[in-house]
Amino acid sequence: MAIYTLDLIGKKQSVVDELLLLNPYQIPLISMVGFSEPIYNTTHEWYEDEMFDTDSIVTAAALVSDTSIVVADTEPFRINQVVKVNEELILITAVNTGTKTLTVTRGYAGTTAAAIAQNDVIEVLFTEGTEGADAREARYKGRKPASNYTQIFDDTIEISGSSEEIAQYGIDDLYEAEKQKKQLELALQLEKAAINGIKYSNGTKRMMGGIRQFIQSNVTDNGGAVLNSLDPINDLAQDIYRAGGFKDGGTFAIMVGAKQKRALSKLDQDVIRIERADNARGQVVTTLITDFGEFEVKLNDNLKSDELILTDINRIKVSPLGKRSFFHTFMGKTGDKTTGQVVGEYTLEFKQEKAHGRIKNIG
């Protein structure tokens, strides 16, 4: 048995290194991203830069003769921009943000005006410059704040005097064995919160928002269909690409539960030939090669069985609040029992949610 002295009572002992030595299959996300530098507020805030959007959707059909186009969002557009709808170039002469209407010159630069259908994409090409013109009016898109709360993870170890003295097969130190179990349980809680958490605060109680809550832009409903091709994943990666998610490189990975991991390993297995001298057979997919890069496949049973998450590990941080990374405190003997506590307080920083994506409702 371990011998405790009065000097140990109430002293914090970091157990972060012990957590990082856990089996990666137990805490796959934390094993991928590790623990980052501390933050110093229970509401952790960061700022994200975004460029102006470069396209929108036409929300009402327009005839060949129409000089007004109604769009879903006017943010991408300004006067003297040349935009494109199908094969037609169009010059913007006025922008009404209230009615989301563009006043335009049709069939610009010798192109042929054509009817525009609802849901056609209207894409910004460039802003046309004029020789000798004054500087055009500047526009600015401010950085957007994003935030998350810290969440406390804690549990107590309590061993009676009798339990400490009973011989137990394979256990030399019952208190230490229970401490190790509590550390694993709390690490799993942190893993689950980082994926499934809902951002919430009620004074002294706080819950961090998880990855699933943060991803809002690139969410695809697979309609209950099974993953029998790479098409849904390529489509999701294309959405991320169009949103600029790949422009800074990144380290992208696909996270799935056991059910979808098995489905991914079956992709195209009917066209794979195995020519080997031994009798081992089978196919395991650890990396998916797509049109937008190679994505490592990570098994994580803390996800739903019907979902797939494509995420950039470089844009994720799990950070402790100050010095409250996981630690153990021996609280000493109280009566006929030995008591201790394991505590940690962490938050998830999830940058540029448009650089991540999720497929839900997979069969």
C-alpha cells in the first residue's frame, strides 16, 4: 500500500501525462489533438477572419429582358462588379440590401443574355476597373467572435480502511487502482463532451459546446442511404473546398463509429485483387483518397452510429482553464476511510466551422 504523509494532503498532483498514455481507442479525439495551452477565462473567446463570399443563389427566375435579379444574400456584391450566371456576364449597377435585389446590365461584354432560373448560382468574377478613376469606396468585413465555456470534470476516490487491507488478486494498491479508473472515466467524459456537448451556462454550472454543435454550414443528410461509394464524402469535401476550408492546408481526418467504419472498409472491395502467398484475407480502410486529399479514418465510438465527421485537426484545441488541467488531490483520512479527488476543467476551441463537415442519417 502507498504511504501518505501529512505533506501530501491537499497537494495537487498533475495526472495529465497518465491520461495521455491511455489507449488511443479509448479517447480517439483527445489522442489526435492532445492538450493545448491554457486559457484564462471560463468563457473562452476567439476571433475568426472571413473573406467576402464570392457567390449566391438566385431566388426568383428572371427573363432575358429583366434588369433586376433577386438573390439569397447581397454580401458578395458591389457596384461595378462583373458577375456570371451560366454563360452570361452581367454588370452590377446598384445593390439594394433591403430587398436583396441587384440592378444589372444584362448580356455584358458581348455575351448573350439568357433566362435565369430560380436557384441558379450567381458568381462574382471581378470588380471592373476604369482607367484614370478615383479610388473606389472601401469595404470591410470585421472578424467574427466565437466562444465556448469551460466545463468541470471531477470525481472522488473513497476507500474504507477494511477495503485497503483486503488482499485483492492483481492489485497491490487499491487506492491507486481506483484513481486510475477515475482518470479514465473523466477522460472519456471529456472526449464525449468535446464531440456531443451543448454550449450551456447556468451560473456555476457550465457545459462546453462540442464538435457536432459547432458544425452548422456543411451538414449533409444522407437520407438513410448506406455508404456504398465515396460520392457523399467527395460532395462534403467539395462543400468544404468551396468554403475555403482547404486553402491553408490542414490535417484532415474522418471520424466514424464502428458501424460506418465497417461500411468504409467495404468500399470497392469487389474490384480489389489479392495475390499473396499466405492465406490471410480481409480489407481495412485506414485512409480514404478523394479528389480533395487523403483523409485518415479514425474510429470513434463516441459518434452516433449514423454519422461521419470530416474535420481539420489543426483547427481544434482542447485547453485547460489555467492550472486546472487534470490533477489529483489526496484529501487524507476521514474517520475510517481514505479520500481523494480528481478534477480538471477544459474547453474546446473549434476554429472556422466551415472548414469542417458532417454527414448525418447514414444507413
